[in-house]
Amino acid sequence: MSEIPDERRERIASDPFAAKLGVELVDLGPGRARTELTITEDLLNFHGTPHGGAIYSLADAAFAAASNAEGETALAMETDVSYFESVAVGETLTAEAEEVHVRGRTAAYRVAVTDEDGEPVASFRGRVYRPEE
């Protein structure tokens, strides 16, 4: 495995949308990434549970980081998410992304979102297109 240059790591970690939500990049390697998000009151929906968009964004940030980690521009082609459980305010969620398939200019990723006990909260999958070779 190659090391990710600090400049690239910093560029990925400085994503303004992720920062606005409180998503933090905690690990990055070739084809993999881990992000974290602590659920706050302003991330709740009208039911008082974490908004699906916040959980999706946590997983999407890990997906984007993993797919762009090696320096090639990776553009999302499709994603989907399944939600399993809700969590309480103050809980920190973790999203772990890993590359599961590469063919030509496309690649597929799987992202597991878990709670502090490692229990599944959501499952995300995504495919990217790399316009450069």
C-alpha cells in the first residue's frame, strides 16, 4: 500500500460541506477511508431522530475520500443507502469505506456506518467514474 501525501489528505479533509456538518476524516489510505460524525441537536429531523441526510452525508464523505485517495479524480455515478437504526444526540457515528471492485474507469465502494458499540446504523454503496487514466 502506498502512503497518501499530506497535501492530498489535507485537501480531502478540508471539504467545506463535510466541515459544515461536523464530519471529520479520521483515516485515509489507498481505496479506504474512515469518517466520524457526532450527532447534535441541529442534525435531528422533526421526529427528533438523526436526519437521514446527515447519515448519508457521513457515508458519502467516506466514499468520496476513499475513491479520491490515490489522486485520480473520482466522480460519483450512483449511490444508495439503507438505514437500520437510529441513535441518540451525543453519539458518534463512524463510516468506513472500502473499494470492492475496479474495472477500467469505474470502481465500486461499500461503506458501513456504525454506532459507538460497532452496531450497524446504515449501509451505503457507491460507484465512481474516473475520467482520467
